[in-house]
Amino acid sequence: MTDPAAADPDLAAGFSEDQSAALAALSEVLSAHGAALGAAAAPREPGESGPAETVAVLGKAGSGKTALLAHLARALAASGLDAVSADYEPRRKRTGRSFAVLAPTNKAASVLRARGVPATTAHRVLYVPVYDPEFEKIARWLTEPDQPEPVVEGVDAAMLARIRASFAAHGSVPAALAASGLRGADFIKGWTRRDEALDIGLVDEASMLDDRMVEDLRELFDLLILFGDPAQLAPVGQSGAMVFDALPPERKLTLARVHRQAEGNPILDLAHALQDPALDFEGFERLLELLAARDDRVALAPRADADLMTRAPMLCWRNATRIRLIAAFRAAHGAPSDRLAPGEPLICDGVELPLKHRKSRVDLEARGLVKGAPAVYLGEGRRGGFARLHVVGAPEPLVNAAAIIKIETPDEADPLIASAARMGAVFLHGAACTIHKAQGSQWPEVQVFAPDLYAAARSGRMEAGVELWRRLAYVAVTRAQERLFWVSRWRMSKPQRPLGVDDLFGAPKVG
């Protein structure tokens, strides 16, 4: 008999009954896949693989999904499974079992990494980097015992010492090489599709995944455990359905209770109040007023804060609203009408490349440029049509990429093209975004544009049998980690500091 709480007994001791029951059920599933919690993992048999078994852990905000995922990741590591980090993997046949913690975007993965969970993106785990042979000597020296100190042209003993110290602190080969002044392009020469099966995939924010991504992951993993929130919005193009909806009831584990660590959080109080069908929009706003009067983590704002919008987008429902808010933000900051200023926020809208350029697509996606990824514009790139970008949440955030950057403006059919590569990563301005696109991301402070939610309520529209305004409000408020601002009017504050990028590199902000 194994103990599923063995990896982190202090955390497991604080679990709710729902979490403990889910942990016990998952422990049985994992045991059947050779990864019993609290015991050494069984060796992987040659050729062992098959259609992936899929299990879902479902719960609304505050039910403890992420805490359970984090516990499982620590338990699997303690049982001897290899954590697949996707930054460097030695070219050797895997004989032990493996697991990977995945999220739809780097921003979502960074939330997990902040909790000490070795998370990467679903796109990134599908590919493995191909290292320059000289720098692969350093990677092997860092990751494999008994490797001799490498001799690499241009890398002296002091530089190797800095690389070793950085790797000891962070456990990332690319981060260690970057700490010595190298760029990713110096040591990573490309990416290749992973051809080796993995064992267990733990997928956070699974409500964001579409059917195609899940099928790709099912080809790679023997067991997929999806963690999702059924109250969120389904991905665009999924007809209101989420990837876990089609699973039979016995493959779904539900966390119904709000975890004790989330109790007393006014943001989660709002999220759970939205599950009451008797609560209408006007009643929801009255609840907002009551909470704001006694807790400053919820605030009623008469105008949008232009400073907050530089690093956390204003959340709205309609595209027309998003475009108007972006125009107001740029006007408030005095941004030039014909180009981007360094520090302006962006959101990746996908990659536009023909099939014959699959290698370039893989490279962009592996560096975090996937649909919905937030970034910050740093300036023009080294070549025409290229842009220098900071990809928010990426382990290696600095990217120089072919970019098509569009700035839409009210009453104009054609957007301003601020960066005009013929093909590459496509970006929209990120000072505001739709609530749909915000799924999977969280920010310390979030602004929600209330007039749009009122319009959704007045429309009477439904999604998957639930009033649309209710789903929109639920997703919007749960994007806030620490503070929620409910913006009630079409007004914009005057910025207190200029646009810039100093905050991205550790320098104090001006003002």
C-alpha cells in the first residue's frame, strides 16, 4: 500500500475532503501506469505505450486544483519520475518514467513555476531543442554526472563557473548559458518534433485547450490528467464545449468545496456568487459595492487606470470596446500615431506561416509566441520586419522575431501595421483584450470594463445553457490574483509615469 500524501504531507494535511478523495482516486490511476505515489516508480518496459488514458479534475476558482496539481508534481518527482523541463534533454534512451506539467501559455506556466512546479507550455513539450554540438558539451556537463569539464572555444574557466553556479540555482540549461551572456540563437540551432513517448502529463487550465491540442498530447503521453474549470468560457471554435466535457462521468473528479486557504477572499466570493442563478447583473453590482466598502481588494473605479494597462490589459467583452480602449490608452500616454513606442504591451494572435515553413513555426511557438501570449515591445529588430520583444512569463523572454504588429483604431477598416514582416508572429495591441483571450492568464491587479458586461447582460445571450454575462464576469474576476477594479465609466486617468521597459529588467520605475 502506497501513501499518496507522502511527497508533501504538510500540504496534503491541509487538503479538503474533496481534494483528499481526488488524490486517492488519482493515486490508483497512477499506480496502474507504474507511478505509485510514495513508492519507487516501476521501470518503463521497452515499447510500452498505447492510446492515452485521460482523467479530468474539475473545480471552480478556489477549489484547490492548483494545490493538488503541485502536490502531484512533487509526489511524482519523489517517486523517481523524470520531470521533463523541455529546455535540454540528453540524447539517450529513456528507461525510467517521466512526467510533464503543462499549461496553454508561458504566462499560465509562469504562475505554476512561481509555486516551484517545473511547468512548461503544451507547445514546448511537443518539440525538443537541437543544441549546437559545442554547447551540447556544456549541457551534458551540467546535467549528467561524471562528465569532464568541457573545452569550448570562446568559453573560459570563469565563464564555465558562472554557468555552473546559475544552473545550480535555477536548474535550467538555457538560463545558465544566458547568464554568461549567450543568446539562445548562439546555442539552440532549431527544434524537432519529439519522437519519444512520455508517461504522464498534468495539464493546467485545460479549459483553454482545443481538441487538436489534446489529440497531439494523447499521442505523446500514456496518461493525461486535465485540470480545468467548467465555469469558464470554451475556446473559440469549440461550439461552447470544453475538451473534458465528452469524458464519461467516471473519468471526472470534481472539487466542489472552496479550499480553506481561499475562504475570506472577496474576489472568490464574487466568483462563487455568480453560480447562483437567482443573482442578476444588478444584484451582482450591489454585491461588488458591499465588498468594496469593507475590503480594498475589490475597488469600484470611475475611470480606467492608464498605468495599470501597460502590464495588465483592461478586460472587456466586445472587440469594438477593446479597440476604443486601446486608442484611449495610446492617446493618454502620448504614443506616436505611426509607430509603437518601447514599453507598449502586445498580445500574440498566432503565427502566419505557410506549411513549407514548418521549422520557423516550431521555432516561434517553442519560444512562447503562441496565440494569447502577452509580450512587451522593446524596439525594432535587427532586420526589417523584425521586432525585439519581451515574452511575458517565458524562461528566456527576450526574442528577436519576424513580426506583424497591428494597431486597430476606431472607425478605421484597416489597422496601422507597426511591424510589417511578410510572415511571422502576429500581434495585436495588449492594453486591452477580450475576456475570452485572457483565459489562462492572471495578473496581480486586473481591471474589468463594466459597461461591456452590462451590455452582455442586456443582450440576453446564453453559452452552454448559462447566461453569457455570468460566464464573462466569472472569467474576468478570477484573472485577478490580488486586486480587482470594476471600471464603471468611459474615462481614462492621466498616466503617472511614461511608457518604458525599465521594469522588465529590474530597474525602479520612474515616478
